[in-house]
Amino acid sequence: MPTISVNRDLLHEWLGKKYSEEEFDELCFEYGLELDEVTSVKEQIQKEQGDAKAEGASDDIIYKIDVPANRYDLLCMEGLVRGLKVFLKQIEPPRYVCSSPPDLIKMNQSHATLEVRAEVVAAVLRNISFTQERYESFIDLQDKLHQNIGRKRSLVSIGTHDLDTIQGPFLYDARKPTDIKFKALGQTKEYTAVELMELYSKESHLKSYLPIIRDKPVYPIIYDSNGVVLSMPPIINGEHSKITLNTKNIFIEITATDLTKAKITLDTIVAMYSEYCDKPFIIEPVEITRPDGKKLITPELKYRKETVSAEYINNKIGIKQSAEQHADSLTRMCLKSKVLPENGKIEVEIPPTRSDIMHACDIMEDCAVAYGFNNIAFTFPKSVTIGAQFKLNKLTDLLRIDMAAAGFTEGLSFALCSKDDVGRKLRDGVKDIHPVHISNPKTLEFQVTRTSLLPGLLKTAASNRNMPLPMKLFEIQDIIFKDSTADTGSRNRRHLAAIYYNKTPGFEVIHGLLDRIMQLLDIKPSDDLGPDKYKIQAAENSAFFPGRCADVMINGKFVGKMGVLHPEVITNFELVYPASALDLDLQYFLT
């Protein structure tokens, strides 16, 4: 959940009432928020930058409030105060409207942008009045949206500009880094895009965004009609068009990889700060000419209507309220509602700021928040149910205890590993074992999902080479395979694996462990393959020493393997002594 920091005194001033900490905490809870921490400006600076930086800092009280991740309209003071005032019935939900100027400001999008950042939207806020607090809130909301819906600018990036310093129509283009040159925000001279990437590689605030476009053949760039650079998204804006406290007209451009997210971000920003325009909540649209020649006018500020029955809401929450009461509750949540006379259903108007409302269940959830979760009466379920542990987990927990009693130490390894771990190091081909591949792995250690627990145990042994021998390790966890018949395209199987690492292979130790596990599962050894009987039979496996490998068979079905690991496997995992291993499919025992 994102956290916003608000000045307590300023919050009280905007709300028109002074709340004690307990009262405000209760108000947040009633509205579905949480007052996470109460601190001060000085304490915050001390924590983030040290005592030296905190000298002379203000002692103003700061409230840190946890906000639901999908409530983008609550990520700033303006949205928070507006939402609470509507909830307390102090004001009506505002109506956001696009103006109709005689000449729309235009932006042209070139075909080259499709290679790097394919979507752009824009809007204008006219005759806005900034104070220091409003300006800081405006900048802070952009940062919150970048981190949240924008996923650290990788999906959405925002540029805001003083419209009086630039001239439309604007051009959203993509050019080679060497062909881009401008004075970036906060700089005193012009740099090429290549030089800027080098400059910002040492800048803590911006260096994390550079990989988004650094390796692209072209970089996105926005120009005005005079060739002035507005921004190079998603990295930096231009110095020429920066906004200040004296800015009156703001041009907002948003580039993105997803048009829906771009529209949601734009709707959120203009809805929050159009309150400060001389005509509150009136936003001037911009006409975008897309590469295919189609026109797109943004923001759209769409209102849509949904209908829901009081019966549905009551049944889901477990309360008894009339349709009129639910309509009133939804209006308090900024979802203007009324009861339809023809069928008694509730018509709910979804404003452009509530992109989180997608289904009837979302409307029901807002009803529950407005009603108050603490006000919902405790009731016994109408159907009789008996809770029970999942059988596979119960078996797993019981086996863990007995494995430890047998002298084995439990390991816990990552579900992700490298291709080499499950392939080459086990003397196997990755294609033959069908692992699930990670599309964009951050490191070479996390390329695929594990298809065996043995690599994790062998790496654990390698990391503990200095421990006394023998080393007896086990792990009971899931392995993952591709499965085209499953909804997710993959399936999990619970496995048990164990290794015995010593100066001698210790095959008899692993064999004894298998016998103990089968004894616990009440499965008897036998050369016959009758019911509840097991046997081991000679087999060949690339990970095991030839002639020292066996398959574990139950009722004629393969359920695992055991044996002495191949010397190459030992060497590949940087071990020096021989080892024996056991690998069992536990889920078989529950079928």
C-alpha cells in the first residue's frame, strides 16, 4: 500500500476542523484508510538524512497515511481532503468537465515513437493559482503516480510545463540519442541525450530510470513548434518550460506503454488540481494526432453508470439496508447514486477518478466501507463447515518432523534458479526438463523455475563446506513444470529431496532413509508390485553414477529416484566429496 505524508495542521485547516490523533485515526478507519505513523518534519529528516541535515528543521507534525494501491485519487492532500469532506457530507462530489475552446491545442505523434513509447495523452489547466503547499503537493502526486501506476516510470511518465513559455502545436517524436540536444531541468548548459545518460548515471534520483530507454535505438522527445524541447520521457523535463509558483497555465503531457494507464493518470492529475483553476473542475482538452492519422482528444473524463441491487449488496455484506440507504452510502464514497423508480435498483455514476470501480463487487465494497466494518453483526454461517488442514500440507509437516528425527537438517532454497542449475550442472538439457522461463530475469541466478530440489540442496552444501562431515540435508517443497493443459500454463508438484555428503558416498544411508519414509507411510518393501508395496530397480539417470542409480516404484509406477551422484555433478556444484541423493514425488501418496 502506498503511503502519503500530510502536514497535520494544514490537513486540519483544509478539513475545517481540528481532530485529535485518536479522532483522526478513527475517521481514517471509517473511510477505509489507516493512520500508519505520526512523526515530525525534523524526525523524518533525521531518519532519512541524518542528524546534521535535521538541524533547524521544523517540528511540524506529519501524518503518514496508508492508502489502497488502486485509489489514485487519494494519493495527494487535495484528493484525500475532498474524499473525506464528501464522506462527512460537508460537500457534494464535484463534477469534472472538459471545456470547449474555439481552438484546441494540438500535438502530433510521429510513427517513430511506436518503437519506444507508443502512447501519449495531454491536457491543459488554465488560470491556476499555486501556493507553496499546492505546488509541493502537485509535484509529490506526480512522483506517487510514477511509482504506483507508472511502475517507476516504466509504464507511465508525466511531464508538466509552463504553457506560457512554449508554443503549440507540439510534436511527440523519437530520435537518435546523438540527434537530441537540450538544456535539461536544473542544468545550466545544453547536453546531448548521450551526455545526459552519462551525467544521470551518477545521480541517485534518476539513474534507476535510465535503463527504460538507454538501449533503445531512438529516444522519445517532445518539441514545441519552435523546436524547444519540453521533455525527454521518461527521464527528464526541459529547463525552458519548468513550472514555478508563478505559473498560470500548465500543459500536461503523459507518455506511456499502455493507453488505459495513461488516461487514468491524466484524469487523476487534472481532476485533483483543476480545483485551483479560476473555473474549478473545468479542464481544457488537447487534440492528439496519432501515427495512423486518427484523432484522440484527451482527457476524456468519462462518467459511466452501473446498476446494482440492494439485495446483492445486503447478501454479500451480511446486512439489511434499503436501496435508499445504500444510495446514500455510495454518494458518500464519491459514487453519486440514486434509486431507479421502475425496478428499485440503484444506479451508480462512476466518476473518472474512480478507475478502481470495475464490477458490482467493487460497488458493494464501497457500501461496506461506508456502512462500517465494525457495524456488521457477527453471525454464524448458515451452512455447517468443518475446517481441516490441506492433506498435502499435513503430510509435509509430519514428514519434516520425522526427517529431522532421522538426523537430517532442513534446507530452504529459492524456487527460481539458473538454467545451468537444473540443466548443465545436473548433466541434463534444459529443453528436456521443460522448466518455466522468466521472461525478464533480473539476474542469471533467477532464469527459470526449479524442476528439482537437488540443485538447491547441493548449493546449500557448497555454501557450508566448512561444516563438520557428514552433512545430511533435506527439503520438502514444490517444483514447477510447464503444463499446457493447466490454466496457468504450469503445474506444481510437492517433492521431498535429501542428500548425504561425506568422504564416502553413503548410499546405504539414503537407502535407509527411503525405507524409513516408506515405513511411516505404511508402504512395505516387496518384489511384487501389488497394492501398497514398493521396490527399487536399477535405472540410468544422467545426474547419477552409472550402476549406482535406482528408481523407486510403487504399484508399478515411478515415484522417485535415488543413488550416488555423478562426479561431474559434484564438481559442477563446487563440492569435493561424493554424495548420495533421494528425490520423491510426495503428491503420488495422496492419489
